[in-house]
Amino acid sequence: MQPIKPETEEDKWQLALLTLPLGESGSGMVRYGAAMYFYHRGMLDTDTLEAHRICCNLDSEDPKAVVRSRAGNKTG
């Protein structure tokens, strides 16, 4: 996952949402919404978006760990 470099004030706001601490109630869904924002801006890849989708109802799960786990399971 490449670091996101905010280009606008909205990007800065969405990046703050994307990086909410794990474990806060509702944070998984908020992070997923921010991930969708960056995906539509072309700043987030499909695998990372999918990791955020998987974690959206699991506030304590780390999407980065999911990306790493899924990358290790790919063949080819």
C-alpha cells in the first residue's frame, strides 16, 4: 500500500478519517468510507479497499494486516 499524499483540504480530512485509531466504536465503517473516497480519487488500490471492506464491521481489525495476509495467499 502506497502512502496517500493529500492534495486538497478534503483529502486531508479524509486521511484523518482513514487513520482513525483501531478499536474506536464505528471506526471501521468510517475508515471504509474514507477508503472509498480515496479509491474513487485513484489514490487507493483495489486490494486495500477490499481490506477496508472486510474490516468495516470489525473496529479493532487492522486493514494493513489484512492486506499483508491476503498478499501472502496469492499465487502466481
